[in-house]
Amino acid sequence: MYNQEPTIRRVNFSFSDPEEQDPSEKPKMGQPVPPPYQEQPNAGYPESYPNLSGYPSQPYGAPGDPQGPYTQQQPYPPNAGHTGVTAQPTVFMISTPASVHMPDYLCYSIFTLLCCCFPLGIAAVIYSASTQNANMAGQQDLASRSSRTTLILNNVALGIGLAVYILTIILSLNAYGVFK
């Protein structure tokens, strides 16, 4: 059953005669053939639309006349009473000053995370990311508050870390009997 060789059949692309078609292939769907295309310039549309605006209808141009239907207008003389050149006023585009990006102290936060005080370092990294997001969103107040908090957390973590290192050195030297 599973080791049978594949069956090769002839594909018939001409579906004009159902008798020539392979019986294992699907039969035609039985849908009618659409009618042939016929050229109809205004199929389903009225010849002209009624004027509902209340204004008189205007012709769309007159054949053979370069001015169109408005031939009663006189062309504007190029120098009729004008002796000078009119210049457009100069417009200066002044960009608004770019918002000042507050420092995020990310490197300082990573240093305090790894070397000084782990819990305060994590909080400093989180506030540093908050500062970056506020800078990108243009929220100046939130960025300055987050930056200030990041700096305070980093300074406190550095102070705690230095105090722990100094106390560790003093206690280890006292244990060896250096201070007698």
C-alpha cells in the first residue's frame, strides 16, 4: 500500500469536449459562460446630468477657439501702468530649538549595579531607561525628574559601596592583627 509507485497521468488542457477529459479529473463547475464584451459608451448613465446648483451651465471649451467660450475678455497688457518689479517677501524658516536631552547616566548606573550596591544599581538602571524614554518622547519634565533621581541613586550607591569596601578592608586588616 505505501510502497506503490506514483501514477503518471496525461493532463488534458482542452476542456472543450468532456469525453476527452480524464474521468479522474474534476468535472466542469457547471457555471454559464459570461456574455462577450460589447462596447457601450454610456452604459447605465444618462446622457446629461441635470443642473441642480442654480448656476447657469458653462460649456467645457469651444472647439477651434484657443480662448474657449470666454472670448469677450481682453488679454492683460504686460506693462499697463506698471513700472517696477514686484518681489515676494522673504520668508525665513526658523526651527524651534531642539529639546535639551537630559543625561541618563546609564554607564554610571551599570557601574554602580556591578561594583557598588546591587539593589540601588538596579533602581538606577530602571530610572536611566525611564530618562531615555522620556527624552525620546519629548517629555522634558519627566526626563529631568528621572535624570535627577538616577544621579541621586548612583551617588548613594557609590557612597554605600565605598563605605562597605573601606569597612571590609579595615575589618580584614584588624583580623590579621595590623591594628594592635
